Amino acid sequence: MKLTGEAKLLRIFIGENDKHEGRPLYEVIVERARRAGLAGATVFRGLMGFGSKSHMHTAKVLRLSEDLPLLIEIVDLQARVDAFLPELDPLIPEGMITLEKVEVIAYRPGPERA
């Protein structure tokens, strides 16, 4: 797939403990993005953060939290991201979804892996 020029960056902010039907929500989202044929998805684990309830989540040694913030980023063409949003919306009962315009400078898929 060729992906250069104007695209959309979809960001999904959730918690590490968030689940969908007993499975980690981040896994469900990434698998569905892959099935939808999106260019790629990456999950980032935050060291510290808070959300709408102002509850602090942190990875400090003395105050271990198993519900650290997670950020999932997906970049693809606007039409492909727009088509994915209806599938994503019901999965996120708590969290935040943002969308912004980005410019893809290079997208170079490597060789296929077995």
C-alpha cells in the first residue's frame, strides 16, 4: 500500500486495565485495525497520567499502578480511518479518541514475514 502526503492520525487514549468481553481492549482495537486493512497501529504505555476523573495513574515503585495510561496511534488515509471509526466507537466506554491531520513523509513496508 502506498501512503504518502495528507493522512489522518487517530489517537485512542484508554487504560491498561480496560477490557472488551474479557480481553485487553488495546489488543481488540489493534486486531480490528489490522482486519480493517489500516496501514498500522502502535500501542504506547504511559508512565503517568490522569483522565476526566482526575485519578492519577503512575508507575512509581512505591505506588504501583496496574492501570497505566495507554495510547494507540493509527495513521492512514482519511477515508480508511473514517470507515473504521464506527467500529471503534462502541468499544470505548471510557477514554478519549482524537483525530488530526498529518503529512506522511515516508511509509516503507519491509519484506513480508512468515
